[in-house]
Amino acid sequence: MSSPEPVLGIDFGTTNTVVSITTDDGDARLISFPNGDETLVAFRSALSFHVPAHDPSERVVEAGPWAIEAYLEEPLETRFIQSFKSYAASPLFTDTEILRKRFAFEDLLAAFLIKVRDHAGNALADLPARVIVGRPVTFAGQRPDPVLALSRYQAAFSRLGFADIRYAYEPVAAAFFFARQLTADATVLVADFGGGTSDFSLVRFERSGGKVTSRGLANSGVGVAGDAFDYRIIDRLVSPRLGKGSGYRAFDNVLPIPNRYFSAFARWEQLALLRASRDMRDIRSLVRSALEPDRIRALVELLDDNHGYRLYQSVSRFKEALSASPSATFLFEAGDIHIEQAVDRAEFDGWIAPELAAIEDAVNEALARAGLDERGVDRVFLTGGSSFVPAVRGIFERRFGAQKLESGAELVSIATGLSLIGAEADIDLWSERAS
């Protein structure tokens, strides 16, 4: 008897991308990416483009941690892009110019996928015919167009030669991963917290004749997640120390430092663009007229010396520490910049209150669409990096009870579930093709 054809599952995330493939025994294994002395399963969703000095006609493309290394080595000579999934459903994003060449979204995604394949080596040397791609319930951005997003996905994945390209909701894929732990019938709420979106699915699992069957009940989502939490930390702890909220003298008037200088801190790679923009000349001139010139000097140093990536590493460490303890100290040191401040978790919870409210509204929406209340949910499975944030977890503990909550494999559950969906006999119930 011949073995079933393998199926690839790809969780293309805002922050990380994870790939899984089915095995002959009906299970799934993760694709790993060797990187020096370590082996990665979470491949950073980032791209870099660089023209080497020895050959101006060449364009060197990298992805993942290799893209970050290229950018940090030559930030002004390298175009770095991350979190580009956020633009997938935006009609306003048509293309971008990179080193004198136009790139549409599907061009960026195809370039990224090719590097993912290349860095996997022999594991992805021969791609299977079928791929199941994760998609959020609600794409990020204002007025996102999911049909447009899937058409862009389709164009990119087609370039790798897949014959059968399907799409499944990311939280549904996580539910498939979680269902292997169930020993009885259950209605499960899956909450998937990514970098750019938070998605929720209600799925009913039933056991009969030794098999587990399932049916989707409802989905909902909202375009806020971990990236928004990071920005709140920077906006409260870092930007004021770099001049936000301060002023400068213009003749006989005192004017506020423009807030637009600090909007670039939403994503660290944008800081290099700010340094190369016309605003940088104005920022430098503010050192002479600012009411608090040392703060503007710190902003100039951060931009000139390319400390953005180190800043976001500090934010990540602080967020992890605050998830493990009721208080933590934020510490950012780079050059002459030293920012240190103790923060209570309750204070941080107040900063992210708008995002928490949006998340809870999306949970309410999923329950309403399924015609259920909290008593109708047997288990709650939390996945994704922001599920570690106590205030996020607290929403579900308060509403469903701690005894119903499950978590684990936060970074890999979706990719594994996607490939398992791809091997289902009734695959059309759980996935779709781009229209």
C-alpha cells in the first residue's frame, strides 16, 4: 500500500513563519532551519534587499534572521521589511519601490517563501503538490479586503509550483492541533494571538467509532495583538525620554515636538527610514531650540547609531519579565542612552486597556455568532505569543474559569494543525481555495 502524499502547512505570521509537513504515519513534523549553532522552527517574517558595492547590477535578497543580520550590518544600504503581512488585505498598498524596482505584495511574499525554502535545505527541496496556508479571521488594517489578500497569497504561492493551494483559518488549525488531546466530546474556543491580529474560533469535536469528527461553529477576529502591546510600552517608557511631549522655542512661541517623529517606533525597522527622511534634518535642528535638548540628543543618537533593533529586544525582555512577575524593570542601554524604569503589571494593563477591550469584544462576537454563552464552551485553547500576557489570559479565566483553559505549543500549533487539515478526507469542510 502506497504512502499518502505529504501535505505542507504554512503559518505565515506577522512576526514569525512556521512550516509543517505530514508524515507517513498520519502525524506531522515541523520543518527546521539550521542557523549556525542553533536550529530554528520559527522563521522570522522579514526580508532584506541589498545591492553589493562590487556589483551594482546585483540585488541580494535575504529573509528571516539572515535579513536582520544584513540590515544591522549595513542599515542605510539595505532595505529591510518586516510585518509585511499587515499589508496583505490593504487596497491602498499597491507596490513599493526597492532599489529602483517595484515590488507588489505578491512579489514580496514570493521572495520570502523562496528564501524559506532555500534555508530549509533538503527538507523542502521537493515541495509537495498540496499546501494549506493559514489565514486570519480578520486581516490587519483599516477596511481589509480578504478576497484581495487571498488573491495575493495565491499569486505568490503559485510561483513555487504548488498544484493545490488551500487556505484555512488560523485558529481552526490550532483547534485541530489541540483536538488530539481530547478524550471526550467538547465545544472548544480557540484564541490565537499573533503579532498583528487576534482571532477566535468555536469548534465542536465529537468522538464516534474511534474517530474524532469536528464542525466549525463561528469565527471572529480583530486587528490588534502583540505589536500593539510593544508600541504601548515604547510610547509610555521610551518616547517621552526622547522628547515626546516636550517643546521647543520658535521665536517667541513654545511649540510641541511633533508626534509624527515618534510614530515610526511602531516598528523598529521604520527608524532607519526616519533617519533617511527630511524630518531628520529638523530633528537635528531641534537640539538647539528644544526645552529639553538632552532628550532630542538621545533621539538623534538612537537614529544615527541604529539602536532600533536593540530597543525592541529590550521591549521583548521586559514584556516577558512582566508576564512572569507582578512588577519588572524596563532597561534599555545603548551608547549614551540609558532608560530604566520599574513598572507594575497593573500599570501595564492600563496601557493596553483599549486592546484588551477590543479582544473581549471579538470573543463576544464569536459567542454570539455561535449562539452560545460561556457555559456552552467546554475548553478554551490559548495559542500565540500574547497568550502569555496575564491580562489577556485573565479575560478567559474570568469568563470561562481557569479549569477550562489549555495552552501549549504556542508558536507551532497552527502550522501543525494546517498540515493535519490538509490530510483530512473532508478537507473542503475546513479549507477553501482562493476565489
